[in-house]
Amino acid sequence: MQTPDEIIHQPVRLKVMAALNTLEPGRWLEFVVLRSIVDTTDGNLGAHLSTLENASYVKIVKDFAGKKPRTRIKLSQQGREAFGQYVATLHAILAPQDLDSSN
């Protein structure tokens, strides 16, 4: 039996991945919006985003909107595929198993 991706399986990272997966491919979400969705602190979210970025699951850009600094995040193609596999693995784990096919 497969096991869920440990990088995604952590609760905050799972929320991040699920939130970003709802966006169309290539769309960015601002850090402050994502922080609100996952309901965590800046530092905690930043640490989890670093883990996801190191795994190549998300892309992060830092720029300015006028004079105000801004951080935006999106799922990479690899992240989108990993999240799809994660969901499929959970479905396989939770699906009823036909343990006795002789009945």
C-alpha cells in the first residue's frame, strides 16, 4: 500500500497545497491571502512554504506593488502532480478493500 507524501501530509502544508490547487494553473496567490486561508502566522507559513519550495512543489516570487513589497505563491507543475497523487493515495487508502474475493 502506498503512503501519503510526507511533505504534503503535514496539516499546514496540506492546507497550502489544497488552497493553491483550487487556482487555475499559472495563477498566483498573495502571501497575505494564503496566510488568512490557512490561519497561521507569517513565520509559520514562511517555514512551510520554504519546505514546499525546496521540494519544487511551489514557486515564490517577491516583488513590489508600487512601493509595497509583495510575495506571491503558485503551485508548480510538479506540485500540482504531487497533490493529485496525494489525493489519489488517500482515496486508495480509504476505499473499501475486497479482502476476500471468493465470496
